[in-house]
Amino acid sequence: MKKLLVFLVLLVFLGSCSNSGNGELTGVKGRKRYYQPDPFGMVYIPMGSYTMGVADEDVPYAQLNNPRTVSVAAFYMDQTEITNNEYRQFVYWVRDSIARRILGEIKPELYFIAENKKTGETFDPPYLNWETKIEWNSEQQDIRDALNQLYLPENERYFRVKEIDSRKLYYEYYFVDLKAAARKEWGGQADPKDAGLANRPQGMKDRSVYVRKEVINVYPDTLCWIHDYVYSFNDPSTEKYFWHPAYDNYPVVGVNWKQANAFCIWRTQLKNSYLYGKKGESSISEFRLPTEAEWEWAARGGYDGNSYPWGGPYTRNDKGCFLANFKPLRGNYIDDGGLHTVIVAHYPANEFGLYDMAGNVAEWTRSAFHPSSYNFTWDLNPDYTYNAKDSDPSTLKRKVIRGGSWKDIAYYLRVSTRAYEFQDTSKCYIGFRCVQDFLGRQKDDNPARASKVYN
């Protein structure tokens, strides 16, 4: 009996060894295979190499876009610029989150989640409860008084209309400054004990110094149409441009570079919250603004050396129709079909399936502008970035914009033309679109790609 017991123990031991890979390096088992679904409203942009920069005559002889061969990794990009209706979702989310924090002070059991009922885990600070509806028209005096903090004061109301005070719509977020960590900057300053990056130690004393906090007012500048063109009567329709349903599917404008970045972070947070809450997953490639090199590769549509996203050297097709919304014929704005901006996806897409990569509105990129950045950036996923502070000089706050707009001549529509604007300014001719990194193959080799194109 004793021998039988020893034999059984030995058998169990040998069986446990076989489950560990027989002593071989097999990696961690039990992890699910990852498939990256197509993000809604985005198209897949394959990796590729191309000649970045001017392929024809450098018209202004500015030497800002000298040609060079670069390689770009695959990514997803929005089919169109972010529309008013999509950006409004962001604004409403910020409004509702602030309202829930206010009401949570009165009824924490309804508007806050302080504990996970399944696991017993407690949250400090508590999460917002998005399942509870906001009592905007509540009959309770304490709730009405609390929500009144979000509205314009009575002396600022127009015809006594009760409106949300857009000056209070702030979005607070945190991010890790990885470039500062790579450079060993402590609180924005180089570590005095650093003897050189080659001897950078494995790990830091306190990585919290690389966590940055941003607080951004998210409401777009609805007066940009007037202050951009003082001697022009643009206000009868454009003052309604952001909030009126007639402009739902027009590209959002009046959004500065910081607000565009905040939108990308919120969009990532929105998707992560859904995956974690509904599917138990928390891994997703983040949404962000495209780099200058990514934007140009996507705009070229796979062509190399083309002047415009549609591949040809002209702004008209073979029927004489303009192929983008810009300023043609010395100011005949309506000859291309629009007076200022037009609905997104109004003109044909390029070979990658992207709309309005030329004209309509120019687009923010994540890249900082430097006249000679083409000369010192690497040729693999080139990107020059700089996190400018409010105290920095204006030359350090320049961000690259691409694509040209409804008010620009054809030169700015070229895929190689570079321009810039300051990160803290908003214009009636600048919008943006998001990208997402490509992490792996699809579950289906030919998936039906979700589209947000508006007819």
C-alpha cells in the first residue's frame, strides 16, 4: 500500500511537470488571442515608405519640405474630420460629468459609485454613476440650486433664456510624459544626478513626477468666424455653426490644438470604459492626433510624388468640376460648391478611403513646427514634438497644420505643403481627425468596415 501511494505521488508530480512545458520556454499560457476590430468610422492605412516632401517645384522657395524617403507604420484614421455632432458628444459628456459631481454632493448614493458590489473593492475617490439620470427639471429646491451653478447668471442671460455657462465646461485629465521620463527630467528639469543617458538606471525613485495634469475648457470658440475676419459679415449663420442641427455633419472648427488633444484622450477613455465595464477588457490602442508624416502618407493615398490626394496634378476632374472645397479663381468661393465649409465627405475619397484630406478645413497634427525638422528627425516614423508650457515663447507653441481649407488657394491643398498655427489659438478654418495605432491582424481578412459617411 505504501509503494502504491509513492507511485501515485510521483505520477502527480510528473503530470504537473508536463503542464509546465517540459522545462522548455513556451511563454505564458491562458491568454486570449488578440484581434483588433476596425474602429467605427475609421479606415485602415497600411504601413509604407514614400517620399515625404515636395515632389515638384518649391513654389515659395521656403525650403520647409525638402524631399526625403521615410517609412510609416500601419494605423487607423478617421474617414472624415471630426464633425460638430461628434464633438458635441464630448461637450455634453463634460457637462454631464460636472453635473453629476455637483449632485453627488447632495445624493452620493445615486451619483457616485464608491464600491464594487461584486468584489467588495472600494474606490477613493468614487466613480461617477452614469446609470442615474440627471434631474435637470427637478422639483426639489436643493437640486435646482445645485444645478444653477452650471447656468449663466441672470444678468448675463439673453431674453432670460436659461443657458449652460460654457466657461465652466472644463475637462480634467492626466497623462504620463514618456519623453520627459526617457530624458530623465524631474518635474520638467533635468536630473542633476544624471551623469549621462547612457548610464540611465533601471527604474526611478518616484515616477509620479512624470504624471502631468491638464485642465482644458472644451467648448469651441463660436466667435472665431467673426474675429478671424473682422471686415466680413459672417455672423448671421456662422454664430449658430456649432450648436444648430443644420450643421451637425459639418467639420467642427474653433477648436485649438489643446482641445483637440483633450478630445482624443476623452475618446480613448470612453472606449476603455466600455470595454472594461461590458467585456472585462481594458487594452486598447489610444486615439491621438496624427503625426505630420502619418498625415501626409494617408493624404497621398498610396501614391508617391502626387500633388493632391486624388493623385492628379489638377484641382478639377475631367468634367471640369472642382475636387475640393477651397478658394478657386481669385475668390469665386461658390464655384466649388460651397461658400465656406461644407458637409464632410461631399467630395470623392482618395485611394485609402479618406475624405477631405484637401480643403474644407485644415487639420491639426500632433507634430510641433520647426523649419528644419525634416533634416533632424529620423526616417522611421519621423515625429518632432514639444510640450510647450504657457510660459514658453510663441515660437515653441507652433503646431503643424495640413490640408488647406475653404479659404485657402490651391497651393495649401497640396499633400506636401506645410503650415502652422499656435497651439492655444482657434480658427474658423482648422479642424482635426484622430488616428489609432494598428496592433494586429483582423479576425476576418475582409471585414465589413463600419462607416460614418453622411449622404
